[in-house]
Amino acid sequence: MDLVLPEAAKEVDAEVHETEDMSACETIFNLSNTMVGGGVLSVPFAFRLISYSAALLLALVVLVTAFTACLIGQSLDAVRHKTDTPPACRDYAWLAEVSFGPWGRRVVGITTAMELWIAAVTFLVMSGNNAKGLLGVNEFHAVMFCTVLSTVMVFIPLRVYAYVSLVSLIALLIASLAFLADLLAMPSWSMPDFVQPQIADLFRAYGLFIFCFAGHPCFPGLHQTMRQTKHWTSCVSLSFSIASCYYVGLGLIAFMALGTDVHPVFTADMRDGWMGRITIAFFAVKIQLTTPVLLRVVIVALQLWPEGGGGSGEPRGEHTVRSLLGSYLPAAVLVVFTGASACFLSQKVAALASLAGALLVNLTSVVLPAVMYARLVWSDKTSKAKLALCALLVAFGLVTAVVGTVLAVQDMSKKAHA
């Protein structure tokens, strides 16, 4: 998961729309960058939960989320000639409003804000897990340090932060290569035997996997910037294939090497040595660059962005110290609450990621795309088979959401009282 919602970068996007549209290759790059993110840190733990069956479950998640990504593109095409809204403004919330009216926009806005907030908490916990070894402090202090750093980075001007995506992707690449090199240098691998997975663990692993594919709210913005939207399906297919190969490859290799004792954030199992430190450091950089973007979008979505702070972080007008403090206080309270939540839940990163995936990502990446598609094309007499498939996806998403959420809450409760 490496979410950068269109709402968080409208100033930069406006300039892009005015100058040029994206080619198919550029779309594939952006889709892949959206899919491949910090969620990979919990993928080996999903293999620990259900053994080698995780590869099949991950393939199912890829098929489902890739199909719903295609539905988003087809939904946008279906209403292309029925609206005067400029393409640059046709985001996920707009699509929900076209489908269900103003309440649809509100539901999507609230769901997406909750999803990103839980993701921000999860990433702060992951950052703390990575930073504690590098900084030589305990997990609580590491999470607090990452929270303070993220708070400062939230107010970096968007025109500067728009170029951080490339640095973030490079950091992920270096971390992955260093990790594989360190594993290859191990004298022996654990090579766990196949174990029949428990039903409950299948739902837990599903939540961890779909957490990695939480980019669907970004897709309308990417689709509308394409030079030729007819290539959307092929771009989705290729980018999801790239993401699935990355997640399956890294998760499977880590599980085979580290065995059934792998930590929920697998970098905690890295060996001492410079290669291990490079892995931890660059994964930390990757996550730390992503977290402030998530926090910023949540602050803006909740209408807590400081008045006069500007969309690019530049002050506008004269303000007294008291008015500035009052303006920044709501955002500060949210950030402090986020950091406190990360500290409190620092031992529950797997349950957190599974909760975010099962409950919220399921809604935005499985249920809502299928419902919106069925709603928008119903009058066009689309095939009965496709509508039936959408209904099946909605049922699948709701069942996995309910069961996964119950299990995640139970896991948090058990650990809290352990």
C-alpha cells in the first residue's frame, strides 16, 4: 500500500492536466507505485499464518482487486458523456456522488478517511519497529520520534512533496534488494513444511493481503489522466501482475528463509550486519515518506487543515499568534491522537493491518467499485453474468469484512489483556 489520493495533490495534478496526459507506460508505473508499498512488511507474516497456501490466497486477492479496478475504469467510461465535470475533478468521491448522490460522496469520504487514518497508525507502528534498532531506543520512543517527524513533514509544500514518490520507490527497491542479498548470505534456510491452514487464519491473512492493494480511491484520477483510456484494462492487468510477483516473491522467500517464527514486521528478524541495517533503514525511509501523505489527506478530509496554512503549506495573510495556535490546534490534536494510538497499539501491527484491510479496504477496493458499477450501467442493460459477478463480489467483500473485523478486534483484545 502506497496511497497518494488525488485530493492530496490537486495543485500539482492541475498543472499535469493542463500540460499532458499519461501514456500507457506512465500509467503502469503509477499504478505499480500505488500498489507496491509498505504493506509488504506484513506479507511474510501472512505466509506464517497459512503456510504456502498464502500464495493461492494472494492470487485470489489480486484477481478480485484487479477486476474491481477495471470496473472503476468502465464506470468512468459509462458516465463520460453524461457529465460536464472536467476530467481532473472526476475522483473517487465524485464517482460515488454520481452513483448515489451526495450521501454517496459522504460515505466514501468518511470510509476513506478512516482507512487512511488506520493506515497511518499502522505505518507509524511499522516505522517504530524499524527505527528502534537504528536509533537504539525502545518501541515507544521510536514511535513517538516517527510521529514527530511525520508531523513536521505534513506541512512540507505539496510542490516539493510531489517528487518524493520517486525517492520512496527507490528506497523500496534498495531495501528489497538488500533484504534478498542478506537472505542469500544466510548459511541455511528454515524451509518450513506445509501446514493445513485454519479457517480463521485464512481471514486474517486475507486482511493483511488486501491491505497491500488499497489504492482504488486513487484510480479515477489515474484513469482520467490517460491519453487513451481504452488501454486501462491492460495497464491494470500488467501493474497488478508486477505487484503480485513482488509480494509473492518477497513473502515466500522470507517465509522459507526465516521460518514460522517470523515477526509481524519481518525486518525485526533481520540479522546483525550492514546488509540487514541497509534493509531496515531503507524500509524505514519508504514508510516514513508515505505516512505524512496519509496524515495530510485525513486532516484535509476532516476539514482540520489550518486556516492560512494553504494547500501548499505556505502562509497566507497576517495572523496573530493566538489565531495561528487556534487554527493549528485541531490538526495537532488529531496528530497527537494518531501518535498515541500507534504507541498503544505498537504490539498489534498484524491485527491493525488486518483490520484496515478486512473492514475498510474491502469496502473501498471490493464492495464499492462493484456496487457503483452495477448502479451506473444498470440502465445500459449490461450482461446478466457481469451483474451476477458484481453481486458475488459484494457478498464476498461483506462476509470477509465482518469475519475479518471480528477476528482483528479479538486479536487486539487478547493481546491487550495478555
